[in-house]
Amino acid sequence: MAYGLRSKPLTDFLSRYFDTASTPFKAGILALALIGMTPFVVAADQKASANPCNLSEADFAGLNGDFSADVRAINSFKSTIARLLKEERFQELDCIADHARSGKERLPGGDWKLHALYGGLYSPNQYPVARATGVEWNAHLQRLQQWVAARPESVTARVALARSYLNYAYDARGQGLSNTVSDSGWTLFRERTSEARRILEEAKHLSIKCPEWYLAMLLVAQNEGWSASDARALFEEAFKLEAGYFYDARVLADYLQPKWAGEEGDTAKFMQEIADRIGGDQGDIVYFEVATVLICGCDDEPHLSMERIVRGFEASERQYGVSMLNLNLIAHLATNNKETDPVTADKVFARIGDQWDEQTWDKKEDFDRTKQWAATWAPIVTKTRAIEAKALANMQTPEGARYKVAFEKPYREIVRQCVGNAGTSSGKIEALVSVGTNGTVEDVRIGGPGGMCVYQKLLALQHEKTPVFPPPPQAPYLLKVDLDWAEFPAVAAR
């Protein structure tokens, strides 16, 4: 059931997690309580004592912030990488990338260290610095070209250069709708995308294969408007190289939406398929990570399983440790999905404290307002869940099954009276009803499309104390009944 109102869609944070600014994307449940989690030791490669590239104390500290307590640790990581590039410390950058790639290193929370490294390389300025100027872009691209020239076997240098040209293409296009882009903007967009593809084609022949190469090429596919089948074939190559590099799935999941190359339902089907292929906790983790860039509370967003999203978040914490950024993301998902989950959100907000993420929430007022909404609704939803659990337990007994059959006959007649007045002819009506000794309505909760008409009729019966249902096995008696509007076609057709 959905409870209360969704907070407004929050934008302008997707580019960091998806790491592309190609269009003005928007990111946005079955109610499941989160278990309080304890940070876990992640992996030996993330221990403070490991410094295989002999970085300075300041550089090492910048790459090893406390992700469990500081929501800006990822920004510090990327800014440190960006500084190493500006200082032309190419050998150290290659060393960090090679270790991250070969060791499949993860940051606390599950982000790939390699991907975070590229995040510090493909734009002249790091968040929250304003949009780069043409002079800054030229200097940035020249620096990357120097890296390629100085270390021609470096796949990291070439992929970073290609990713930079892609971001440079997005810079020319701008963040507006497609019909607001100038002819010159589109020309530069195509030219810079083409240059990125050329660089990637060259890098493909290097001895070291990099999973980020496929992410960059999938972005090229999106920019060039490849067919869904061709983009999927490229993704399968990426999946074969590194199935857990979920950034590739993020790009294709978005590209399979109807606004791009797919049809209704393609994105949700793809996500379930990929998560199932990987299986177990890792499959759920991928599902969660991809969902963070797709759900925004928008009407056209794909229908995803929030139960699996929460499962993936929990698995990520168990395996990779706590990330304050991930806490912000799951709180955002729980308050912007089509079925909100204030209980999950309320528990997570308590863990976030004052570590709110600006790119997720946009403004502090939005964060505070949503936090208060969750605190208000969480106890109400908790009570409803307890009622639902009791009702479902009743339905599992032989007498409960028999009573449900007897209850449904008059209940269906009430629902039938609402056909044509409910404003919908499809979807499921979910009802929790408490029946009194003589068959009166003692309490009622309704969810689903068109449920208000049914709710009002049952509420009127409750106030009138009319015995409309058969006497229950004991009173008060809770039961849950779900009906689909499609079960009443004859009436709906009139």
C-alpha cells in the first residue's frame, strides 16, 4: 500500500552517480523495515596501512576518507585524483588505477575504486565548482593527451581522455530538452562523441582491458543512437569481462527506457534479468545500484521492486561496509518511489544525522521536509504493518480461508458499485478490514487505484454500524482482501 504523499521529484544529482551529463536525468515500495547495521571491515586493500603506490601522506589521506561518517569522502577522493592529474603525476595515477583494476578494489559502500578514479579525471573541475570554461577544457584535454603521449600503453589515460570528450560533448549540448539545443551545439556534440569513439577504438587494442572502456562506449552508443540490440550486444561483452561493474547496467537500463531505444517495461525486465543472472547478494547489490539512478518519483519511471532494492542495499552494507552516501540514496528512494516507505526512510534518516548529501537532496529544506514526513508517517505505517501481518495470519488458517470466501460475496458487491465512479478500470484494490461480532465494519484501510470510493462506502457502513458481512469466527476479526478491477469487466463496459 502507498501511504501519504510522495515528496517532489529531486533532480540534479544523477550526473555524479551515473557519471554522465548527457541529458537532464531524474533519479526516484513495498514497505520493509531496515535492520540496524554495523560497519564491517571491508577488504585488505582498503586498510590504512596499504600504500602500494608510495603516495604522500596528504594524497593518501585524500583517497582514504571515512566514507561511513563523511558524505563528502567521495568528493575528496575525486578531488585528490584531479589534483594528481593537474600536477601531471601520470605514473602515480597509472599505479593507483592498475591496483584498483587488477584487485577489483571497492570503496566502503561498494563503489568501484577504479570508477571513482575516472570520476576525478574526465572533467576540468570537480563538484561543486561551476561549469568549466573553454580555456579550462582545452587545458584539461591537453593534459590528458600529454599523459597518453608519455605513457602510450596506459589504458587509463586513453579511457580518461575519451570520457572527457564525452563530457565535453554534453557541455556543448547543455542540460535543456533536445529542442532547446542549437544547431552548433548538436554539431559539437556529434564531433566530440565521434572523437571519444575514435580514442576508444584505439584503446581497444591495448593489452590491458578496462571495464570503464565499455561504460564509455555504451555512452557513445547512447549519444549516437544505436539500436537497442546493438547496445545490448556491447553490454554483453562488458558483462563477460566484469559482471559486477554495475555502471554498465546503469547506462543500458536507462537507454532501454521508452524515451531512448526501448519500450515500456524493457528497463525493469532487463534489471531483473541481470540481477538474476548474477544471483545472490551480488545480484541484489547490482539491482540497488542501478535503481539509484532510475527512481525519482516521476510518472514515467520504470516499475522496480523496492523489496529487492532494500535487499541490495542491506547486502552492500554487509559486504562492503557503511557509506553515508548510500544512506542518503536509500532514504531518497524510500521517499520518492511510487510506493513510499516511511519506516525505512525514518530509520535511515536517524543514521544520516546531519550528513545530508547536497547532490541527492538539492537543498537542506528538501532534506528536512522529507525527514519530517518520514517521522510523521513511520509510526502509522508500522501500526498498519502489524495489522496486515495479523490479517495475513488469519487467512492462513482453515477457518480464515472459509470466512474470506463468505466475506468476499458482499464485499464484491460494494466494489462493484464503485466501478465507473472510481476513476480507473485497472489495478488492484488492497483492503484491510476489521469485522465486528455481528458482521459490522470496525476498521478499514484501503490502498490501490480507485480505492477511495470503496473506502468511503465501508466507512459509511462503519459509522452506521450496519451488519453487512457474515459474523466472523471471533471478533474483532482482521482479514486482507485484494481484488483487481479487471475482475468486473461486465459492469465496467456499461
